[in-house]
Amino acid sequence: MASITELAASLNVIHQQMAAAYAPIVHDIVRSRCRDQQQIEHTLDRLLDCACIPEGLALFKALCRYYYTLNPAATADYVFAYRDMWDSDDAEEAKA
């Protein structure tokens, strides 16, 4: 049976692969000034899964910054979804 450490390492590799796979998609959306909200939201949905690593978070933030100009309310929903998934209560307590 795999240890927790091995499972965590495997999950980290998957997150790294996801971030690498979505990097050109995010860059293309921003560079081409894509206005396809369905494509952008689908990409943000996938990026939420790997936003727990710095590379995934950087892509998520970049796409949120771009999407904010098109749909501020939806972008805010994604930011709240990120906070629900990845922000720890410890970080909130440290701010207080």
C-alpha cells in the first residue's frame, strides 16, 4: 500500500502536468483576446484543480485578471471558489 507521502508526491506530479498542459491554452486565450466565456470558464474550472501549486496558481490568476475585464461577477465567483478550495483557515487566522 502506498504511503501518504507517495500519494501526495503523485498528486503533485499530476498538478504539475496539468499546469504545463494548460499554460499554452491560458497564454493563447489572453494573447488572442478570446471572448468565448464558455472556453474561459472551462479553463478556469480545470485550473482550480491545480491552483494549489505555484505554477497553477499563476495561470489561474493570469486568466482571472483577463476574464475580469469581460465578466467581473463570474471572475469573483472563481476567486471565491479558489478561496474555498485552497485557502486554509490558518492563513485567515494569521491575517487577524
